[in-house]
Amino acid sequence: MREAPWPPEFEKLLRANLPLLDADAPLDPGLNLADHGLDSLATVGLLMDLEELLGVTIPDELLEQTSFQDPLAVWQLMASAAGDGAAPA
Amino acid sequence: MTPQPTAPASGAADLAAGLRPLFAERAGRVDTAGDFPADNLDALRASGLMGLLVPTGYGGGGGGVGDLAEAARIMAGGCLSTAMIWAMHCQQVDALVRHATPELRDELLPRVARGEVYIASVTTEAGKGGRLTSAEAALEHTGATLALHRDAPVVTGGEHADGYLVTMREAPDAPDSRVSLVYADRDLTKTEVYGSWNALGMRGTRSVGMRLSANVPVRNVVGGPGAFRAVATDSMIAVGHIAWAACWLGAAQSAFGQVVSLLRSPNRPRSVDPRSDLTTERLGRTRMDLELVGAYLHQVTAEVARHREQGLSIDTPPVQIHLNTLKVTAAELTYAAVDRLVQLCGLSVGYSKDSAVPLERHLRDLRSAALNYSNDRLLTATGSLALLDRSVRLA
Ligand SMILES: Cc1cc2nc3c(=O)[nH]c(=O)nc-3n(C[C@H](O)[C@H](O)[C@H](O)COP(=O)(O)OP(=O)(O)OC[C@H]3O[C@@H](n4cnc5c(N)ncnc54)[C@H](O)[C@@H]3O)c2cc1C
């Protein structure tokens, strides 16, 4: 099985905000998060949880409508805030 | 009624001002009987204002949100129910103009421009209440058409509409966040009215409960399957909040004007002394509330117009915050303004149904403002969005 680009804690937080995703279904990088229960207001709580977990701060300017469309977009958003495009610490 | 496809954008305010005395004359009867103002709707159809937001290429007025707000404010000074009926129709039209398929636009917009099609809104659903961007009842794909069966507990003008814009779950197996907006023409829809609209205020809107059944062509999906959220943020919420705020302001402004005229006349209630500090303080506060709503309405309307002209998205935290603030603030301050006028005028003028100034009707009507899309929902949304805007970009 291909390894996910993100740590298990990231996946755990994301899944906690996806009430419509089965626990045993894979978290595909292109999964449509809105369709799996992440509504626009829940993204705010998720964002704050992720910032705390990864020790990053996302500048408001980086937030776009597409920032939370799928796990990969969320992970890349976190990575970009870590500075050099590499994965956050 | 002879619909006239006029091009009213530049003259929308004048047309509205022309209709206002007629609306004012009928407003008391509409309220008491709880009747839909069918005569007023006919006058609106004939005026060309039903097509205000339809582009000129389709025979419409080519108006923008500024024209809409101004005409709504003026007409609401005559009859708030009528102005809201018109404002909500325009909200549906804007969604069609910006998001309908080319086929649906070609078919429908010229008819709207001619005043032939009054469109009602169906978003509220029994199980989910007001939650706008979710839906329970699902569209069923049956070959080339979509079967729609919808229970709609609150439909303004539902009995009189010529078409409905309805939110539906995209498909039976889709999550309730996948909402499609579909247009159903009255001629092709089976409608059954249930319940009455025996409400505290806004009685002329006849916002009845209905069951709708239709088979609609796939081209009637507005904004793409499951993509209602984008239509709502780009069009329906923005235009709704602007037009509703304008309506509420117009009603409160007209009430205030009537009270001021009364105080300046020999008929003023003997108990109210226009020179007393108590009276002038209340007048001062009420005027200030109206000033604030008027200025903020102007500001946010211009912000949306500017974004539209420049092709920029309004789905950003600051703009959505401004739109929510407009709606909540207008609802609170216009109601507070009329409430204060009741206190200022006292029992006979302020509270009586036979008063020369219909303050009690305005009070009942404006009480709906905080409920007509719940202020509570908007306040919590605004608070969440505020966390995404650390630089606090004010309107
Ligand atoms: C005059 C008028 C005309 C209308 N016309 C139409 C129409 O043509 N078509 C149509 O579809 N609908 C129409 N509506 C309905 C309207 O759009 C709302 O759906 C309805 O007013 C909401 O009703 P509700 O008070 O039960 O609130 P809901 O939004 O259902 O909420 C119920 C209660 O829960 C609270 N609440 C819910 N969620 C939250 C939250 N997230 N945060 C805080 N509090 C929350 C609310 O404050 C409220 O007390 C109309 C309403 C009015 C008053």
C-alpha cells in the first residue's frame, strides 16, 4: 500500500470532521471533503486544530475556497505555511 | 394586464415611487385580510420591474444590486409584504441570470422580462428548518428528466407563483450537503397547498405550506448538480440580504417620516411634546438607527456591485461577514426604531390598529426580520468567519 504523505495525527483530525466517511474507508488525497460532511463552518475549527497540531500559523491570505476541498489541498496548505513547501514539522 | 417589456434600470426608483402610493393605500387591507396583494403584483408585472435584473439582451432592465436596493426600499415604504414578494422574486432571477444553463436562460429570462413569470423560492424544509445549504428530499433521475417531490412549509406567494426555484438533494444516495437548485415551471408542476399563513406579520406574503411534484428537464438544474452552495454564496445570500435590508429600512423610514409629519402637524397627540428632551432624544436615536442602516446598506451594496463589475468572488470571509452584518443589523435596528416610535407616540397612535400611522403593523411586520433567515444562524456564522480574518477587513 502506498504510504500517505501525511502523519497519522493529521488523518485522525481530518477524519474527526468527516462524519460521512466510513471509519474503514481510505482517506484518499482527492476525497471531496464537503461531500463527506465537512461544512464550511466546521473548516474553521479544523483549521485551528491543525495549526495547533502542526505548530504552524496559516496567513489569512492563503485561505481560498479550494483550501479545504480535499485532504491533499489541506496538507499542502499546511506545508506552505511551514515555509519551504516541505512538510510541516 | 398588458406586460410591457420596458428597460427600467435607470428609472427603477421612479417606477417604484410611482407604485408606492397605490401599495400604501392597499397595505392595511392586505394585512388585515392576510390576502396576497395580487393587484400589486399585476402592477409590478406591467411596470417592467419584474425583469429589473434581467440583462437587456433578454429584454430586461439590466439593473444591478444598487437599483434593486433602491426600488425595494421605496416600495417597502408603501407595503412591506409587496416589496418583500418582489425582492424575493428578484433574488431568484439573479440566481438564474448568473447560474442557469444557457438553454434555461433563453427560455425563461425573456418571459421574466415581460412580467409573465413570478418566481417563488423553496429552500426551507421541515426536517432541516432554515439551514440553507442542506436538503433532504432528493431528485430522482428518470431518463432525460428529474423527478422532484418536495414538501415546502413556507413559500412566499406560493399560490400565485408561475415558477419555483427549489433546493433538492442531488440524488437519493447523495449526502445532504450535495444540494441542487432546480427550476420548476408552474404549468408542469403539481401543487397542493396545505396549512394557512396566519402569522403575526408579513401577512400579505401568504407564505403557505405546499407540496410540489414535477418532472423537470436536466437543463433546469441551476449552477450544476450538487453545486447550490456556490449559487447561494455568489447570488442568493448576497442579493437576499441586500434586498431584505432595503425593504426593512424602507418600512421603518416611512414610519419615521409619518411620525415626524404627525408631530409637526396640529393633529399630534396632546401627550407628546416635540420640545421635550424625552421626545427629541427618542427621535434622535431612531433617526440615527436609520442613518446607520442606510449607510451600511449603501456601503455593502457598492461592495458587491464592485466585485461583480470586476469579476471577483464574494465568497471571502470579509465580504460574507459584511453581508451577514447588513442583514442582522438591519433586522435589529429597524425593529428597534419602530419599537421606539411606538413608545414615543403612546397608546392611541403607537399601539392602535386605527392609528393614522400604522406603527403596530410595521412592528409586527418587522418582527419577522430576525427570523427570516435566523439572525442566530448568521451571528454564529459571522463569528466563525471572523476567526479567518485576523486583519479585520471592515466594510
Ligand atoms: C415572512 C417570511 C417569508 C418567508 N418566505 C420563505 C420562502 O418563500 N421560501 C422559503 O423556503 N422559506 C421562507 N421563509 C423561511 C425562512 O427562510 C427561514 O427558513 C425560517 O424563517 C427559519 O425558521 P426558524 O425560525 O424555525 O429558524 P431555523 O433556522 O429553522 O432555526 C430554528 C431555531 O434554532 C436556532 N438555530 C438554528 N441553527 C442555529 C445555529 N447554527 N446557531 C444558532 N442558532 C441556531 C434558531 O435561532 C431558531 O431559534 C420565510 C420566513 C418568513 C418569516
